[in-house]
Amino acid sequence: MSSTLAVGVAGATGYAGQELLRLAARHPSVTVTAAMGSGAAEGVRRLPALARIWDGDVTPLSLDRLAAETRAVFLTLPDAVAAEVGPDLVARGVRVFDLSGTFRLRDAAERRHWYPATPDIDEPVVYGLTEHYREALPDARLVACPGCYPTAALLALRPLRDAGLLDDDGDVIIDAKSGISGAGKKPTERTHFSECHGSVAAYGVLAHRHGAEIEQELGRPVTFTPHLVPLDRGILETIYVRTRRDVSAAQVADTLERAYADAPFVRLTGDALPEIKHVTHTNLCDIGWKLDAASRRLVLVACLDNLVKGAAGQAIQNLNVAFGLGEATGLS
């Protein structure tokens, strides 16, 4: 056990936190030395769903213990708490993988708008979309793991944007649907069973912070509309764009295949469009597409599990790369 990496999870009782514990407990190169709640006043808790997988106690939040007992910490905390805890742990020499939105936005004005509790810090922040920022992770002290919606959208769109295949003047429309766990564990009227069962509802229209995150990484405006669907987990995004003139289906396929040739967790399905059931409980993102070359309309469909590739699994993937472990260790 002495050769394993000591990690902590702060915010361990939420959906993403429990998923992190489940993955970390089975990771051959990791030992969970601290699992904590979201506040210092919380009592000690057990997690029945993880019995015989991880049988430890979830204790109150303690920065002193995290700094003393871990080399890396996953934060699955409310934004305002992560804003305080993250920089403090980094200053104490702990490497931080933050799953909140607190440090994702680089522009100060955007950050103040969407995450007003985020402090100005000198520490460089690496955006943890592993497939596109892999080379920056080994030196990163603070990794801002992407949101679940942006992960699917950016994995589908970034290679096409980078290759110059998208029409600069065309709209980018992202119609996204998420299971209810994406809203977090704290219940609200919208996530109440009797409100969402048998229904589909759009929310955050033209006012969702993940839209700003997607725009940051694409460098262009997007129309992003999320929907809540009556599933416990999973995301499906249907993305509508226009290509430049004379772009062929073969070019789209070749661009995506080149981008993800060495990516263990991106599966390209071509015109066999993916479904949520194909990816739940995995760290995979499936991407399919269809192109009408005459009208230059390209439709992409991306699917992932919001709690794994959209949260805990991607965080473990970032940890693996950051510490020189096999990228798929503990995830395949």
C-alpha cells in the first residue's frame, strides 16, 4: 500500500462524490485516505451503497487533514466552498482536481458573472478535458474538470473546429438532454419524482453557465439548450452545425478518427448514432454523425454518463495522466 497514491474526496456524499469513491476504491494505484462531507459541521456518515467496495467513514470537512493525509484531492463541493478550499489546498502542496464549476472559466468578467465566489488566484488552472489538454496535466496543480454537458459537446466539436471544417458564420446549436442526477443530490421542486416522471422539460434557456464554458473552448457563440429527462443518469446531445463548402463525409470521419486514434474513452460510431444505454456506468463518450453535403448540414450525436465521463471518471482519468499512470487505469 505504501507505493499507492494517497487521495481524498471532499463532498463524498453527493452523486459524483460517491462515484469517485467507487472508482478510487477499485483503483490499483490509489488509496483513499480521506473521505469528507461538504462542511465542518456535518456528522460522520456511512455509505450503504458502497458496502464491501469502500467501508470507510465520511467525516466532516477538514483542510488540515486533507493536507496532511493526501497528495491529491477531488473536490465535489458546492461552488462557493470549492472556491475557498481549492486554492488553500494547492498552497499547502496538494494537487486539486475540482469537479465544481468554480475555476473553469478563464475570463474574469465571465467568472464573476457565473461563479461570483471564485477568487482571483495566481495558480494556473488547467481545463481538464483530458483528450485535448493531456500534455498540460503532468505539471498541473489545480485542474478544473469540465462540466458534463460541455464534455460531450466539446469532444464532438473541438476536432472539427480545430481542423477548420466548420462554417465560421454558421450557428452552433446544441440540444442536450440529461438524467436527473445531473442536477445534484439536493432535491428541488424541479427534480421531485412527481414533477419529472413522464415529462421532459427545457431549462436554463439562453442562461445556462455551461453555455459559457462551451463558448470558451470553441471560441464562438453557441445556442445551448439543456433538457431534463426522466432518467437517473446519462446525457445525449444532438448538435447542429454547418460545414464549410466542399467538406465531405470522409473528411469529417477522418478528422475525428485522427483526433481520437489514441483516446481510450472516445468511441466513434459514424452513422450508427449512439444511445444513452450504450454508455451508462462507463467512462466512454460515443460520437456519431450524419452529413448532408449538399446543404452542408452536419448533425452530431454525443452520449456519455454524466456521473462517470461527465464527472468522476474524467476526474480519475485526469489524475492518471497527471501522475504518469496509465490513462485507463481503474476505469476499464
